[in-house]
Amino acid sequence: KLVPTALFLLFIAGAPSAMSADEVMIAGIGRRSCTYWKSTPELAAEGEKWALGFWSGLNYVAAVTKQQNQLIIDPQRMLREIEKMCAERPLQSLADTVWITFLTLNKSQ
């Protein structure tokens, strides 16, 4: 129950730059920077799994709350878009990067 509530609060905040992973309890590699995520093949694989799960959670909250559209895209495209965002903001957390990518792609559809 707490995860959907926390994600709902992120959705209604509206501005991705206004929230940071420091203000939300983020577990796992998602709290680490993009640079860290891409630093080894093992961490890259761990981060990809984390991102897929987090994206699924964002879609779940979108479906439950109706505050945002679900963004159902090919997982490989999703990871490519996250990597692009990471290249632009290497010190940003993986969680923030996934969140901003989700919002950016969602608005463009």
C-alpha cells in the first residue's frame, strides 16, 4: 500500500525536477547515479532489471490513480530512452532518470 501511495504523490507533484530521490525512499540501485549504473556490465544488468520494475510500478500507479497515462512501450526502447537521459545527466539518480523519462515520453504521446 505504501508504494502506490508514494508514487501517487510523485504523480501529483507534476514537476520532475521538484522531486528528487533524496526525498523519497528508493531501494536498490535506483538510488545510485547513472554513472554508477553503467560502470560495470553487472551493475548495468542490475539497473536494467530495476528500471523495468520501477517503470512497471509507474504504470501500475497510473492505472490505479488515473493521474497519468500508462506508458506501455517495448522494454528495449524504454532502456534506450533511459540511457539517453542518463547520458545527458550522468550524476542524476537512476530513479529520477526513469521517472523523468517516463514523464517525457508520456507527454509526447
